[in-house]
Amino acid sequence: MERSVFFISDGTAITAEVVGHSVLSQFPLTTTHYTLPFVESETRARAVREQINALHQQSGVRPLVFYSIVTPAVRHIIEESAGFCQDVVQTLVGPLQQELGIAPDPVAHRTHGLTATNLSKYDARIAAIDYTLAHDDGISLRNLDQAQIILLGVSRCGKTPTSLYLAMQYGIRAANYPFIADDMDNLSLPAALKAHHAKLFGLTIDPEQLAAIRDERLSDSRYVTLQQCRMEINEVESLFRNNNIRYLNSTNHSVEEIAAKIMDVLGMSRRMY
Amino acid sequence: MERSVFFISDGTAITAEVVGHSVLSQFPLTTTHYTLPFVESETRARAVREQINALHQQSGVRPLVFYSIVTPAVRHIIEESAGFCQDVVQTLVGPLQQELGIAPDPVAHRTHGLTATNLSKYDARIAAIDYTLAHDDGISLRNLDQAQIILLGVSRCGKTPTSLYLAMQYGIRAANYPFIADDMDNLSLPAALKAHHAKLFGLTIDPEQLAAIRDERLSDSRYVTLQQCRMEINEVESLFRNNNIRYLNSTNHSVEEIAAKIMDVLGMSRRMY
């Protein structure tokens, strides 16, 4: 079954996308997506309504619309479209209002925008990105006392994307350190890292997937053989076990899952941005 | 008014967090957050239920619970807690099922996990992060034909976090290029960039905010004075205008907003991950 899907918002449309995507993932549907952020004026809303209606006319089926718009006049224009419209936020606001016994006070852009109350958190997040970039791939082992997480693993097992995700989404200062091929003959944990045992977390990966990733990305074919990958992973997993470093296998997991798992295992509380 | 809030899921809990955060942003509440991902077993669910009930007993008010759990037996344990429970996904699934006339087929971990259908998209996303890191801060002007966006601006106006966000969330290969103080005497657009006019996008920032950011982050105080910041921004904004480069002011906007705006202005379609 095929449907057009709209994600519409007066802000970034991230909430509409995330919710809509979750809901749609439960149905065996083939979809074409249109994300329309910053629908703040009635003029723009009318143009969007025409776009929805035109697709309805062409296809004969109603487009699905996941939306979140604060201003009633703008919202109503979308609701009058031919689409099947679901308000991803208001649907839950009503029941919560009853529970709390206080009226909602909706302000556009509050979810993914900057306000006086989240500005300092936002600043901390940018600082975390700076820190993580400066401590990527073992570039610097200085200031590790400022790190909140230090990821360890062989080259190309997912340390960099995971570190950046932790910094970007959660404002976590995440350093990472690679064990490279030259280390393998006598693998040991550098003293600079040992001193921060509670922050250490290992990533490992299936040798077959590692070989495939390296085959695509590395120019030096010596490091690509399955034999080499197996050897490196064996050595590094032994090091994790011998040093009581918690670790997980990143194979077939997204950075979202790996990051959530690490924070869960390390018992870190998550901040939303 | 104060409440404890739980975000609970059998996956990463990102959806529960995003929705719950949006809904809560509409109320003047002081909240304490608990995010509990990977609640997949009945044992874990019962422990979570005890945690909710204990907080209820202590505080005398019901904790708010935003949850999304696929397995009914696990979900029901959470629903039996003393919390005020809202299912952030199922609430919209019911009406959609009626519209589509097909039954949902829920699978845990489908939203933010890896599946056969999104694995190649995920690979593209990791490649985009690699590309963006290799083309951060003007490190390399080679292979700009592979860039989808090239951000321009003075030092510390938000190019790096925005580029990384575009790569991380949307799989966009985003290069960025800084105009530094030494360029200012005779500012011009490098030929390597001119060749890619359609991909160029400028960031600018209020001089006061730039001076404050640089004061915190740069060791060299010459670049921190308000006069220097004003001069650089004037020069760079002139360059944007003279070269017909679209640009926006990043002051008081989050990376989410800046990224959404850039994609909107450049007419790029957004892919969800």
C-alpha cells in the first residue's frame, strides 16, 4: 500500500518527524515523505493545504499528515486539508491538562529552539562538541579528567560517530581512543586511560562487518583482511576483559542504540536538548 | 508545580523523550526526568513499576509517564503503575489503523534501530559524518563536488556543530569553510568555492554574541574585541551579498533550527534515520 506522508510544523518539524516515523513503522506501508518546517503564517499554511489537496486529487487516496502547530488559525488551515491529519502533540496535551489541572501555555519553537532557560545547557552542548572533536581518535590524552565517557576500540568500530552523537544529542564530553594494528603485538592499556577506569567503555564489532567497512574506507589493504580483523578484535576484547572494562558489540546497532545503551550501562542521566 | 517524569521504552526511548518533551513544554512545570531505555523484559518492567510507585508514595503526586513498549505483557506492567501513563505512539496508531484499513505489525526497535531496509541509508549516514569531519573548518577543499552543502562564515559562528548535525541526523555531506582574521584585508571567495555556488550557504551572528563566545573559547585575545568581531561580520556579510550567497543569522537559534532552515531554503528533502 502506498501513501504520501507530510510532517508539518511551525518549528523544525523534528517532533512531527520522530512521532510520525514511529507510528508509520508499525504499518507495512510504502511512503513518500514531505517535511515542511516553519509553517508559521496563514499564507504558507494555505500553500501547504493546496499541496496536500493536489496530491489527494492525483492519487485518489488521502495523504497522511503528522503536524504540530501552535497558532490556531494556522493549524486550522492544515486541518481543513484533504489529508488524514494527526496532531502529534495536542493529542497528549488534553489528557495531561486534566491530570495536572492547569491550562497549557503553548509557545511556538519551545521544543527545539533556544530559550532563556535552556541557553546555558545549549552552551554546554556546544562545548561538549568542541571537547569531543579535540579528543577524537586519541588526538589528545590531555584533560581526560574533563571527559564523561572514554570510548575504546579498534579502528572503524564506530567510536567517532558514537562520541559525536553523545556530544550532539546529550551534551556529553566523549573522548575516544583507538587501538591500532601496531599496538597489537603487546597490547596494553595506556596509563593515561587506566587512571580513568570508571569512564572507560569498549566497543567491539563482528570481524566480518569490520572487514567489510574497512574494505570500503581504508586505502591500506593490509588492515582489511578478515584474519587481521579477527586478530585485532580478539586482542582488544581480551584487554577489555582483563581490565574489567564494560563493552558492547556495535554490529547491527545504530548510533542511537549504542549511545542509549552506554548511558544506561554507565548509569548516566540523560539531558534532552 | 513539580512532577517527576518518566520516559520509558523497549528501545532507545528517543521517541518517548521527544514527544514527552514537546508535550511538557506546553505547561509551566518543574520536572525531574528519568529516562529508562531497553525495558524489554517483565522483570525489568516490574522494577520500573516499583520505582514509579515509590516516587508516588514519597511525593504524594503521580509521576508522569511517557512510554512506548511493543510487547503487551511488558507494557501492561507499566500501565498498572501509579503513574499517569501516556503511550506516545499507540495513541496515534489506533486512528491511523482505521484510516488505512490494515492492522499494525509492531516490531520492537524498528524506529531507531537498524533493519535490512535502512542499513544502506545508515551506511550513507556514517559516510556523511566521515566526509564532514574531513571537510571541517576548510581542512580540505578537495572533493567539494561530493559536498551537498558548503557552510561559510567567520570563526565561531556555528559552522562545525551545524555541519555535524546535518551529517549525523540527515546523512548530508556538509563541508565548511572559515573566513579568518587574516583574510579580512582583501576578502574574496576562493575559486574552489565559487565553482559550487548552488551549495554555498552563509552563517552570520550578532557581533556581541560572537565576542562573548570567542572570549570563552579563544586563547588569542586579539580576535575577541567587539570591534574586531563587528569588522569581520561586516566584511563577510558584504561578501555574501556581493556573491548572491544565501545566509542566515545563527544568533539565538539551536543547531536543529539552523539545520532545518538551511535545508528548507536550499529546497533539500529530509531523510529520517
